[in-house]
Amino acid sequence: MYDTVMPMHEGRGLPQFVLREIDLPDLRNWEVNSQHYLVLKVEMIGKRNRKDMEAPKSDREKIEADFQVLSIKPLGDEPVDAKKLERQDFEKVLAKAKSGAYNE
């Protein structure tokens, strides 16, 4: 059955985003409405103090940030830590450099 309950945070829906198969190949085998954990590596590219006069008074001066997604990994059954993820990213960059992929 389709779950119509939106994830909420302080009375508002959380952001949604779109991924393509090239970004996350595993999604090809996932079913609609199935739930998955993802690990996102992001870079904060903007930050501002939002002064929204139409927002409720308690939400008028909240910090808001923009993020660029750098990499995405589905969370499997193995334990994950930041050092392991960083090592995997480094190994991918090193493999590309050794193969000459960066010179194209």
C-alpha cells in the first residue's frame, strides 16, 4: 500500500530529491515505495539567515543552507565509518588518475 505520510520536521515536509541510475545503479532493482538508507557526501555551498515574513514567527530567522551532493552510496549490511568511505573515494580517484581518465 502506498504510504502517504510525509517525513516531517518541525511541522514541515523534508526536502525531496531525484537520483538517476548513473548516480546510484542500485535503484534499478528497487521497488517503488521501498525504503533504503543512503550515505551522502555533501559540500555546503551556501548559507543564509532566512527572514521569511510569511513563515510562523518561530521560523522567521532560521539558518538555511545549500548543499552539493558529491557522492552517494547505498548502505548495505556492512558497518560503515567515515574513514572507510574516504578511503574508498581516494582509491577511486587514484584509479582514475592511473588509468589516465582525468586527461580526457
